[in-house]
Amino acid sequence: MKKTKHELFHMLTGFAKGSKRYFAVAVLATALSILFSFLMPQVVGFTVDSVIGTKSAALPGFLMALFERAGGRDYLRANFIVCALGVVLCACLSGIFNYFSRMGTARGTEGFVKRLRDTLFTHTQYLPFSWHTENQTGDIIQRCTYDVDTAQRFISQQLIEVVRTLLLVALALGIMFSMNVLLAVIALCFIPLILGYSGFFFSRIADKFEEADEAEGELMIHVQENLTGVRVVRAFGRERYETDRFDEKNEAYVGKWLTLGKILGYFWGIGDIVSSGELLVMVTVGAALAAHGTITLGEYLVFISYTVTMAWPVRQLGHIISEMSKTGVSLRRIKEILDAPVEEEEPGALEPPLDRDIVFDHVSFAYGAQSVLTDLNFTVKKGTTFGILGTTGSGKSTVTYLLNRLYDLPEGGGSIKIGDVDVRKIDRHHLRRHIGLVLQEPFLFSKTIFENIDIAARRRDLSRARGAAAIAAVDDSILSFSNGYDTVVGERGVTLSGGQKQRIAIARTLMLDAPIMVFDDSMSSLDMETDAKIRASLRANTGDATVLLISHRISTLMQADKIMVLENGRIAELGSHAELLEKNGVYKRVYDLQSGT
């Protein structure tokens, strides 16, 4: 949804609150820098007319006082270097204040961007799991990096230029009108022409900038997916295919910016003609007025100087409008993230003990219009092992997502209770801290193996980490590495095998000592012997914990106290291994297939 300019301005001012004093210093320093830069042409004009020439000095009161104190025209003619020093002094003071302007802007901008980045990152941490599954990682990264950098450039470079240009034009026109109304009117007439042309032009290409940003987002998504799945690319020899896909997206991205470059080329070319026309008119009319004695030679030089001084900043407003269009697109994309509702605070949410029975009562759930679970009714007794068997897409993982509230049941979708408490009344953080979850595709951070195992529990206890790793049958593998538990794994654990990653993830969950542990097909990469060894260790070491084992492999589930077979989101069968074999149904058929009987 498009964000209004008012909303975007409100967001900008909100993040700029802590930097107001720096921006105030920047504006004041900018004004003083412009003031002294405008005094330089006045000193030159005064020197030409009243020191070199014979015209009486026409200076503001404080400058006339300085002129008389300095000894008047005769003294300055004898000491011409004083005039030169006056120009140098004005230039130095202008430069000094320009430095303070830049420093104030830099400090204010960095504070603004830091608050924006902090808010964005924190906000994404609390967005629902569903939001992350619906938005691609590459696009999110681009919004949090490129779009933030675009906003930073605008504030640090373009925004202060807007202030500088407005102050410059106001001061220049004020001085010019006091000197000659005709030349001042000529200069004034070109300003709205340039601004109007620029505003109209860039209002027409805002959508082009958005299309270019979206094309870059698609390019980043492709790169991110390719680097993440580099093993698959190499394993299946897809290098040429991936390169062709990248070339296609890169071509589209380049095409968007070439179109923009062509349009911008027209803008700057026409702008050059307009600016040159303004200078030509000012030079011609000014020369005629000077020739007829209406203005002095010094005043003519001042007018030309001010015209040249204003020409580039006014033209830069066109560029600033261009950047404003790009920044508006980036801010809208950032605000779309910030407007995404986070998981709501739950005042009064309960934190009950979770070592209780788990009851699914007429549970139904759908992802949008796609039904996943239909009328599930089952109970997992406290301290037992409960197996869930099903094909891909049967809803196995959704059961765990609902249990720890990565998704919430809708109204009328039944209920899930732990003990007598509906999970929707239990604090999410309490629930997730006490339900250990091991996913089929575990994620490992680019840290040491010990840090990855201890990252959730934060016990800082190597002996406990080794104990958990031993239960997960990975302690020996870790010790075989040259740095043991201090071995740094690659990004996403790429330096480890799939089985090693799964076992480290199991150890990480065991460190929590959670009353409920869920293993979501987390032994799929293990061989049968290691699978059996880990299950035996789990039975011996999980104590009174309730264990949910989800798998497509019956050998992983057969020793569970009870096994549920899911088919198309419904319970097809429910019972112990022996009971399900006797039913001679789906479970028996899968068992026969997997055992080769």
C-alpha cells in the first residue's frame, strides 16, 4: 500500500528527534557560511568601484564604519593587500562554517540512521513467523541496507543542500533587489521556471525509480538463494542455468537504470540550456546597463557572480527532487516493514508449568485458503513419547507450529491445551522457552560449535554441552576436529555434514532441559545405526520430558508410546506400533514398504 507524504514525513521527524541539536547547528553554520561567501563579491565590487574607481562607497552601516576607520579610499589604494585579505578572510570564514555545517549534518544523520537501523532490526525480530515465510529474505535485506543507505544519503547530502539553496537564493535576491530591480527580476523569473520544470519532470519518473528498486530486490533475492544453495547448484551441475538466470535478472535491472539514465540525460541537457540562457540574458542586459551607467562595473560583477553562484544550487534542486523521489520509494519500502504488525504484547498472559498432558481438541487450520489440518483430536500424555507419521504436506510440522504458537489457531479452529490451559493464553516467550524444537533443516550460526550448542540455554558450561552432544551422538565427531568445541562453523553450518548439523541442533535443544521436546524429522540425515543410538540415549536421558517425534521413517517412531498417522491433514490411524500393525492399514503398508517385506 502506498504511504502518504505526511506519513513518511512523520516517520522521518520521529527518527530525527535525537539529532535536532546537530541539525540546528548545521542550519546555523550553513547560514553563516553563505553570508560570508556572499560578502566576497561585495568586497570585490567595492574594490573595483570605490578603491580602483572613483565612486563613493555605498556600503551597509557596519562596513562603512570599518571603511572609514581603515582610512578610506586613499589608504586602501596604498595598501591594496587589505582588500585581498578581506576576500581571503571571507573565504576562510565561509569554509570554517561550512565545516561545522558538514559535521553537524554528519552527526545528526548518523544518529538518525542508527535509530532507524536499530528499530528495523528489532522490529523484524518480533514480526510473526508467518510474515517471514511470506517475505523473501533478499528483499528484506535490501530494504534494511540499500533503502536505509538511500535515506542516509538524502539526509546527509541533499537535505542540507535544500536548506543551503533556499538561504542562498533568499539572500542573493535580497541583495540583488537592493542593487537593481530589473536584473533581480530577470534572475527571479528563471528560478520558478527551473523548479517547475524539475518538479514536473521528476514527479513523472517516481514509478521508474520504484521499478528499478524492485528489480534490484529480485537480483539480490536470486544471489542470496544461489549462495545459500551453492551445494545443490554444484551437485546438480546447475552453474550454467543459474548464471543464465542471473544474467536475465541483471539485464532487466540494468535496463531499468538505462531507461532512467536516458530520461535523466534529457533533464540535465535541457537544464544546461535553461541555465546558460539565464546567464546569457544576465550578461547581456547587465552589460547594457553598465554601458549606460545605470549600474557600475563593480555592481555588474556582483550580479554576474551571484547569478553564477545561484545557477548550480538551483539546478541541483532538480537532482535533489530526483533523490527525493528515490528516497520516497525507499522510505515507503522501509515503512512497509515497520507497519507490519508484530506479535502483540500479552498483558496478563499465563506462565503455567508445561510438564502436563497436551490435548488437541477438534483442531483445524489453513494457510489462507489451503486447508492443512482438519478436526484433529488426540492427547499426548505427560512424560510419554508421541510419534507422528505422514507424507510430505500431511500437516506434521504444522502441528508443532501450532503447539509453540508460531501460528495461532483462528477462532473456531478448536483448541490446544497443555494441562487445562489453552496455549493461546500462555505467554509466547514462556511457551517457546519451555518447548525444545529441533527442525528438519537446522540453522547453525557462524560461531563456534560450543556457542551453537549453548546459544539457547546460555549456561556457559562446556561439560553440560559435551553431555548433550554425547546424547546426540556428536561428541566424538566434534573432538575429531582440530579445535574441538572451539571450531568455528561456516555460514549456516556449511562446513559440517547434514547429519552433524542435525545432531548439534539436537544437542542445542537438550541443553534447555525443556519439559516438552519436539523433533521435527530431525534425524532424517542420520543413518539407521546413529538414529537408533540417539533414540536410545533420548529415552535414557530425557527423564519426565514429553517427547514428540515427527518422521517419515517408521524405525524412528516404532518405540514411541503412541503413534499418530496423518493423511491429508486428518488422523488416519492412532495407536502403538503393535496396534497399528494389527490394523493392517496405512501404517502397516508403509512399514512393509520400508522394511522390504
